[in-house]
Amino acid sequence: MGFFSFQQELAIDLGTANTIIIHNDKVVVNEPSIVAIDQHTGKLIAIGEKARQMHGKTHENIKTIRPLRDGVIADFHAAEQMIRGMIKMINQRKKLFTPSLKMVVCIPSGSTEVERRAVRDSSEHAGGRDVYMIYEPMAAAIGIGLDVEAPEGCMVVDIGGGTSEIAVIALGGIVCNQSIRIAGDGFTGDIQTYMRHQHNIKIGERTAEEIKINVGSALPELTDPPSDFNVRGPNLMTAMPIEIPISYQEIAHCLDKSLSKIETAILSVLEQTPPELYADIVSKGIYLAGGGALLRGLDKRFSDKISIPFHIAEDPLQAVARGTGIALKNVDKYPFLMK
């Protein structure tokens, strides 16, 4: 049965867009952070990918909820059900009964005491006995493979679903940081607004996400441009169906404002950086992690604007989760984990 396992150790990257759980150095759950709940009974109908397929397509009896907004828990009850359901997924595959859970959960560096308490309470209610927390940029730096305890500075920009985390790390701590609520969800919202104003077409969150993945770009000129993406939807004036091809140049134009805000935040963190660490960052470059790092031409745009080389992490989507997994194995060694 697996009664030998009295404590199951899990590293959880509780993201606004996706939740990743690592157990025994393996990614065992990688699902969208979304749940579908029965309105009458309050029971969980679906979780993760199944719930995402229902998103925007439900009737009045079913409600799809994204429990996290801007990197923090917005719906406490739904978050608890989601964490519990995802942990159950592992134990169904493993066929083992676990009496207690040891977890390391990552949180945005700008989260308040109340927001941290919400993550802790949700994790404890979902069965966590020992719950540790780690800041996302710290987890991203560890996941990228940087030596966070070395006496030299490294800088990480983690563009997730709800927040963009920018931090300078040295000697196992965050020297200066900024957490701004402009990230993947903001880009999706920008695309929806642009389509409504520019093309008079109404699109949902999922379609905007598809546009971002297929033709999302940070630069109006790319060496390897993607082909146009056809968008179908109702005309706002007539409600008649229309189909419009969207080019990457249009998306680069519509995301420009949000990306400029991220650039400003990066410059603001660099301003606060002590000169010795600044010199380290200029020679090593700045590392990009998170789903936003996959936006075409983003590293080049930032490098041109800030005059410091930007490097995209090997697997930006899972960098934070990998770092959380490493932190879990070294709970006693890392003093920056919060109990």
C-alpha cells in the first residue's frame, strides 16, 4: 500500500495561470489553476485542464473559478479545493495513503502578511503539516541554476500569469525587489481590449490566450516571424460572425504599454541596486523566467532598452517549480525559507 511513507514531500508552484507540483524530483501535476464548482451544492466538478475546457462555456449551474488573481489567493475556499484535488491526483497515481504532507509553496515577493497567511491556511487545510514558503524570484534563481548564496549579485525577472517579479539576489537573500501586477493575464486583457476597439470583435479569455501564444511578440520586427492567426467572433455592432487575420506586428503594438511598465520596474530595481552588485549583474546579465519569457523577441527588446544582456531560462515555465523542488530537499540548509 505505501504505509512506509509517513511523510510525503511536495513542492508547489501555486501560479495564477498554472499550478505545478513536484514530488521526488519529478513533475507529477502540471495543470491550469482553475476549478469548476456546482453552484447549488458547492461540490467540485472538475479541476485543472478539464475545468479550463469548461471556462467561458458553462451554464448557470456550473461556475468556473480561478482561485488566484495577481499571484495571490482571491477565493480561499476554491484555492483549498484546488490544492486538495491536485494532491489527490498524485496519490491516485501512486496508490499510497499519506498521513502527513511537508510542502514548500512559492509566493510573490510583494505579498503582504495577510496574503501569505491565506496561502499557509489553504495549504494546511489541504493536508499540509509542515508548510514552508519561498519567494518566487528566489525559487526562479535556484531553478535556473544560479548560486544564490554566493557573494555576488544575480538578477531575475519572473513574468508569470498574475505578477512580474523582479529581484536582485546575493548571499541567500533578496537585496532589492519589485513585484508588479502586470504579467500574462494583463497581456491577455490588452489583446481583448485591442480586438474590441480596433476590429470591433468580441473575444473571450481563451481566444486571447491563443492569439498570445500563436502570434504574441514584443518586437514589431522579428527575424523568424509567425504566420497570421485567424480569429473568429461576433461583430460588436451587428452580432454577425466575422473572421480576421491577426499579425504579430499588431500584437507587438498592443502589448507595448504593458511591456514598457515592466521595463520601468526593471530600471527602478537597478536604481536601488548597490554598485558592487550592479557590476556583477552587468557582467552576468539578467535572467528571464515564467511564461511571459516565451513572448517572441522579449529578451532582445529588453537588452536593447536597458543595455544589459538578457538570458531566457532553459525551461522558463518550470523554472520556479524546479527551484521550489530544490529548496524542498534543502529545507535545513536554506535560511530564506519561511516557516
